[in-house]
Amino acid sequence: MKKLITLLAFGFCLNINAQNYISYFGGSGNDVSTCSIVLTNGLLVAGSTTSFGAQAKDVYISKIDFSGNILWSKMIGGFDDDEIYSIVKTSDKNYVLTGYTKSSTPAGMDNYNALIMKIDSSGNLLWAKVYGGMNPDCGLSVIEAKNKDIIVSGFTSSIGAGSSDMLLMRTDSTGNLKWFKSYGGTDSEAGNSLVELDNGDIACVGTTIVTSTGTSNIVCIKTDSTGQLKWQNKYNPSAYNSVLKRTGVQILYLPDKNLLLTGKVGNDFVGAAAPYLLKLDTAGAVLWGYSYTINSGSCGAYNIYEMPSSIGYIMYAYMGSEPVLLEINTAGYSSWCYNYTISSKGGSVNFIPNIGFEIIGSTNLPSDSSVILIQTNINGTAPCDMNQPAGYGNTNALSTTVSALTFSSSSLSNQGAVVFTDTSVNSVSTSICTNVSIEDYN
């Protein structure tokens, strides 16, 4: 049985300005941010660290104020790798996270299971449970349902028709499993993001990869509240029919009761990939789609944030190794686009009322990455990092070509389903009173 160790303390924060800043934190190993949410008095950031914690790769969770100062940090991990990809605030004012754990499998066995854990508002572990079979299973996105259940999307190799299939699973509010189902054909699928609709249906977006060629396509499914499949489609833009890579990374359920998908279309060489938006009705029919060609870089979307009061959306994207923000109205047209001359990857973007936008990612280094925070003003501009060479951290206006796309859709194979027994994870919480040394960004 896995034992989790929760450690108090994490790294440092280099705060450049009191408001609108570029900051880094981490240690001597790899520190990566994968998800974040806005609180009333700061942000909750989660990811993985090899700099601190128990052993191997551990989950880290940090609370950061709106000036970029760390208020508290905790590490949660076992004897092997553990990582978090998504976090949601629950109605009881706690937080649920999902990802994977290798610490639930016997030492030396190269396998991992889906992980769901719950923490309180101070980062204390309330419970953690693992789900899966003898092959890899992973949670990539988590939401709280209207009835307080927990719903997770991801992938599973333990069941299904392909080498891996899209995974949906549902638990009660304490993590007791209700159902665990796979969706897909003979290729590889993953469910990267999900939403619950007003009637309790579940929509999930992801990617399907043809094993023999490496070609990937956008896939979206809709089920009822019990995971019974209603429709399951893949979407190919006509302008990118000859390219290999088309991915679905996030889905939103809009106030007009339609669905909005984002990701990347195009190959991974310069000038051949672009982020997109695809709007569907809840029957899976295409309403409109646009791609956003940014300068001449190879680009794609990490995620999209829905702005309040029907203003539109902020897309967090990338151009090569640099982060990009685009403001897009509800009709799909871009009003501004900026990149920031910092090597960064992954993470998320949030809107902070009366302040601006917070990009949280990781420096793009192979063996010593740090978590990076870029806070911009409401217009998308950020300060330069005066601790780095001239131009580092500059905000650069980019030209963006918005192109209408015609998407064709086709059905995928039917689902396979099986229910697993969940496994409780024994936990122990340990505080560390010693300070952690500051690790400068290099």
C-alpha cells in the first residue's frame, strides 16, 4: 500500500514588480506547473517537482498571492513518480486534483494508475485514491458535478480496444468509484478536458492517434451521466487534411449552451501549425471553426479562458518555445495577440479581476526547469525581467491571420466499459520547519 508524505515548504519566488511581474520558483531539479486556479486572495498552483519532497517526482501544491509571493507550499509523494494535471475547487471549499501515480504499483514495475486526491484550503491531504488495472491509466482533467460527484477524463490502457482509450470515470464526493469506462477504436485515444452540461450529460475533447502513422485527429464525445455514449466524433479541418497533427486540448461549455474546443492543427515545423477554435452544438454539429496563424512560428494552444460578461476568450498559446496570449471575441475573431520573449512551456492562464492575466508555466530546460509566473495587465502587456539580458521578457505585438476552417466529422468505434475497484492510499502528513535555499534562475 502506498504511503504519501506531505512536506511543507517549496523553493523561492523572485518578485520583480509588486504588480505585473515575471517570477520564478523551484530548486535544483525539475519543477513543472501543469494547472492552476484563481482564489479570492491568490492562486493555487499544482504540478510536479524533483527538487523537494519524498523521492522521485512528487506532486507540489503552492498558494501564491497576486504579487507573486509564495504563501505556502506542500509536496505529496511516495517512493516513485506522482504527478498532477488538473485541479478544481469543490463546493465544500476544498480542492480535488487528478493525475497519475507510480507509487501504487510494486517497486520496479513500470506502470502507473489514475490518481484522485482531495486537499483542504491549507493544502493538507484529506484523502487520495488510485484507480486502474495492470496497464497505464491516467487522469488528465477533473470537474465537480452538480450533485457533488467527481468526474475525471484521461486515458486507460487497462481496458478498451486500442493501445490506449479515452477514459471517463465517476466517483462520489469521497472518491468511491461509481463507474470507469473507456471510449475509442483500435488506435490510441486520450480525453484531455471535460465539462458537464445542464442536463447532466458529459462532453469530453481529446486526441486520437493512428498507431501505424502517428497521425492525430481531434475527437469529442458526449455521454449521459452514467457514461452511456450518445455520440463520438473526430473532426478534421479541410485546410489541414494533408498534415499529421490535429489535437484537442480543452473544451468549454458556453452560456449559449454550445461547446467550444481548442488545440492545434498542423505539423511541428516552422510556420506549419496553428491554434484553432471549433464551436459545436451539443449534438456534435460544427457551427464554426477558425485557425490563428501567428507570425511565422510553429504554434498551438495550451488552453482557453472564458472571460466574464460575454467579452470573449483569452487563448494561452505558444509560438515555438515562447508563450502567447490572444484575445478573441465570441464570434471567433482576434483583437490582440502578444508573445513574451521567455522560453516557457505548458501550464495555464487565469484572469484576475482589476489586475490582468496570470500565465503559469515552466521554463523550457531539460534538466533544471523552474515554475514561471508572468502577470500581465488587462491589455496583455507584461514587464521586462531586469535580471535577464536586454529584451528578455519583452511583450511583442504579433500579426495574426484568422482563417475560417471547414471541419468534417466522422464517427469513431463504440465504447468498451468495465468497473474497477478503487484503492485507498494511506497518507501521513509531515511538516518541515527548516528553510529551503533560494535557487536563482539561470
